[in-house]
Amino acid sequence: MNSDKEKYLFEKYIHSIKNNPLEKKIRSRSEKWLPVVVHVVTNDPQSVSYAQVVHQIEVLNNDFAKKSNNILKLREEFRDLAADTEIRFCLASVDPEGNPTNGVTYTTTELDNIALERDMNGRYVVYYDQLGGKTGWDHQRYINIWVAEYGNSILGYGSLPGTAPYPEEIGLVIDPSYFGSLGHTAGSSQYTSGHTLTHEMGHFLGLLHIWGVERNSCTDSDEVEDTPNADGAYVGCPSGVRESCGVSNMYQNFMDMTDDRCLAAFTHGQSQRMHTTLDLFYPEMAQSVSCQNTIAAFDAWLADVVWAFDAESRQYVLYHNDIYSGSLQIDVYSIDGKRLISQEVNSLRSYFIDLNGVAAGVYLVRLSNDESYETRKIVVY
């Protein structure tokens, strides 16, 4: 904590969940779709590709849906605790003024490690246009995520409900080296799968670290009933049974501090806490029209598909804010007509075409269903 105000707000939040648990006030059960806007504020904003942003949202949704890349590694004793949180995220399709948007803003800054910079009043400059950063959108209607450099001193940050010292600072900040798993996320082999945002989103939606606040103490807790108590954080990627506070510890929980290759799941209790946090602190967010559901007309869906290439990982990402409800066939051909890649996908917002196995050059991508198709020329470099 860097100010008396921040410390007071944090302690107030801790007091509120210890003395009046949020999940006992409201019992939410329905799936919630939440609009996200990503503000890239770096020396070279274009180094964070749109494909990288889309892929990070895909990772976030998989993690919250009990479909993380590590879910099958979750230790058997904790598998019944793992939850599909029924919380989903999409890039905003409408900005605060009602204009169409792709859900990403880009701001160039000359400040190194802007995420650490404060003005003379203690405000973090990354959150404000007038200070050289980017002012977020209405925090009651959007989740604001800033991608800004910490200089590798911090992976990311998510404001707990009610604890931001200024309303403009409600949201999350992720260092670009740990944002998603495409592009320039090779800053550390420990955190290259995109789970840093998942961890910080847990904080934003009301979750404490799984061990609570105080390390080396079994008297503290995260105030969630089904997360086994621990006396502190785990790091690296442990294996087997690890015990403290008289119980086996769930070090693969997204709210612990283990590596991306280890983190796997949220619990049912954590899911309930996050739903209730949304009901109490952000009641307008899940009602936004910016996240739509499905679209049945293939041609109408096809007209608004966004194509993005991430040169670092050599992947094309196709993204649509609506989910096409039918089956989609994706085929990639060489310019002489040889089919190189073929895949069928169903009911997704994001589609990834891995081109690592092909040489630089021009290719044709065909998207089709049972009745229609479209062919597009792409360049791989």
C-alpha cells in the first residue's frame, strides 16, 4: 500500500468480507457476459497486436470456464472443487458514446515503466489522458484493462472492489511481457500462458490470495469456505501433496502465486464470491448490450469478422463479437491449391490458425459452412 487512503480502503474491504460475507447476501446463478476494453499504453503500442489481445481474452474465458490449459493437471483431490464460474468476457463492441469499437485503444507514451509513475498528488499517470496515460471508460459498464510497462518489477495489478483511491483507477494493469501468450510474452518462461490476467481479474472480482492477507499465518484466510487454508504463497510449480495449517494446499488455484504452467482452477466458493461482487459493486456491467450472444446467419457473421496476424507467433486470429451458432470449416491452401491446414470449429468468438509449419509467403484461407464460403488471401512473414 502506497498511501494512507489506499490502506484504509483495503482494510475496509477486508473488514466487510470478514464480518458480512458477500456470498451470503445474494445467490447468483446465471451466466454473466462482461465487456472489456484494453488500453495499450507503451512506448511502442503496436508491439501488442490485436491478435495478442484476442488470444488473452480467449485464455481468460477458458480459465473462468474450467477449460484452462492446465485443468487436466489439477490434483485429483481438488477436482470436485473446480468450478465453471459462468463468468465470460468479450471485447467491447460499443464505446461509451454508442459508437462501434473493436475494444482496444492505443496510446504512445515516452515514459518508461509508466505503470509505476505517479503525479505529485499520488495518482498513477497511466490512468489519465491529461497525465500522459489513457483515461478509462465508464467503470460501471466496462472492465478497463491497461497494458503498460512495470519494468518487470510487477506482473500486474487488479483493484479490489471499493479499494481504488480514485474512480479513474478502477480496473487492471498488466505488463505487456505477461499479457496473453502471443507476441512479446517471452519476458519470463514462468508467466507466458496468460494466467496473470486471470489472477488479477480474480482480485478485481473480489478474491483475495488463497492464503489470505498475512503470510506465515494460519489464522488468516481468504474468507472463502472451500479453499483450503495455507500459511503463505507457493511459487514455481510444486507437485504432490503440500501441506500447511493442517491441510493439503491447493497450490494450483488461480489465486496462488505459482507459475503459469501450474495454475489451473477457481473453486465453487470463489465463483460465488465473484458473482456476488458483480451484483453488489458492478450491477450495470452484465446488462451491457456490448456483449451479444449468437448469430445464425453465416453471411452476416462473416461480414464483420476481424482478421489479425501476430508476426511473433505466426498465428492468424479471427475474431467476432458474436458467436456463430453453426459449424465453421477453416481450410488453408498454398497459392498452387494444395490444402495445408483443415479444421472444423463450433460456437466460438475466436479462431486461431497456427502457421508455424508453413514458409513465408501468400496463402488462401477458405471459411465455409454447408451453404456458403469465402476465400481470403493472407500473407505470412
